[in-house]
Amino acid sequence: MRKTIVAGNWKLNGESSLCNAFVDAAQSFDSRATEVLICPPAVWMMLLAEGLASSSWQVGGQNIASDKSGAFTGEISASMLQAAGATYCIVGHSERREIFGESSAVVAQKVRIAIEQNLTPIVCVGENLACREAGSAEAFVETQLLESLKGIDSDKLRNVVIAYEPIWAIGTGVTASTEQAQAMHAHIRSVLSQSIDVDGELISLLYGGSVKPSNAKELLAQNDIDGALVGGASLNVEDFLAIVEAAG
Ligand code: 13P
């Protein structure tokens, strides 16, 4: 009923040679139920999209502007990403929130623009270590989720994907335990159903934070984990393919 999605987020990494390696890998990949998505730096979007066009793999942006056009030096709009071949876009990644000061209100504006432009937003939420240790992770993620989706019609939210990425697990090698990840995903699903008037059972929830071949299968076997948002391991073709395999 829900889509299984494995998405690679290259962040500020990768050259054209990495695009070519993934294009080669995708050609010999048997398409299956899992949706596979690569989010490269924007300058590689067209190259990768063209290379992957004959495969089942898709490309997505890592971020979009919160405005459609105008005097916003350095920004890239949702329509530009779509024209370059993107079908998805990560929105509100913790690195955007923490390093570039994106508020949840700005994230909500980006979610709205992505939906208008027929890009599926992958909306990221997740607490830091202090919040987890204080025992307030669920409350924090709930507030962040509600604010990041605020003002968007519930019928439009049907196509949103949510990624739970605990900040303390990103790039650290420390993965949330399957119990921690499953519990938060179940919480997110119930918040979607109870507080946002969208059927949480229909929304794909991805886990992100040090996903690697050795832990992917166990994480992805959890009832409420519908896929993975992969950082470091998505820069290596073999590791990424192993994670896709683990998704079934
Ligand atoms: P890592 O897989 O490198 O921990 O990164 C996760 C992430 O931030 C994906 O968006």
C-alpha cells in the first residue's frame, strides 16, 4: 500500500564520475517494487537524470528555494529542478535547518512550492542528542512535523514523504536502534492521522542516519519504516545497491 523508497543524498559530494558509476549500475539493475532515488548536487541533476532516463531510478533535489523566482542569488527553484529531471526534493534536512538557519515556517513554504510544482517533498524531521537524552524527542519531532506541514491542504499531503533523521545519528556511524526508529516512526504516523487529517497509513516514512549495508535489513523490516534516506553510503555504488537489495 505504501511505497518503499531508498533515496541517496550525496550532500556536497560527488563528481561527474560518480554520476557515471551510478548510471552504469542502474542499467543492470532489475526494476522492482522499491523506488530508487539519487539526490545529487544540483549541477549534476541533468547529467544524472539523462543517464538514468532509461532505468527505473529517479533523481531528486537536496533543497529548493522558498520562492518561485526573483532576486535570490544562489537559489534554485522547484520548477528549475523539475525541468532538470527531478521528481522528488528533500526539504528541511537538518543540515539546512542547523547550518543555514531554516525555520519550520520556511520548510512549510518549500513543501507547498514543491507540491505545486509536482515535486514530491521528502520532509525531514529529527531531534538532536540533548533532546533525545532529555526524553523529549517525540514531542520535539511532533512539533517540528506539524510546523513543517502547517497550512497545507490535507489532500495535497497525501503525496508527501517524511524522513525521520535523528541528528545524533547523521554521519556519526551511530544508528538509532531498530526500537528507537520504529517507535518514532509509529509516533509520526499517528501524528499524521490524528493531528493533520491525512491518513498516516498511506504516507511513506523513511529512516535516515548512518544507514549502511550491515543495518539496513533490520531497520527496513520494521513495520513503520518504509525506506531509507542514505548519506555517506550512497556515495559508494556497492553499498547503495546492498541497501536497495535489503529493501526487497
Ligand atoms: P548518513 O547516512 O551519512 O548518516 O547521512 C544521513 C543523511 O543525512 C541523509 O539525508
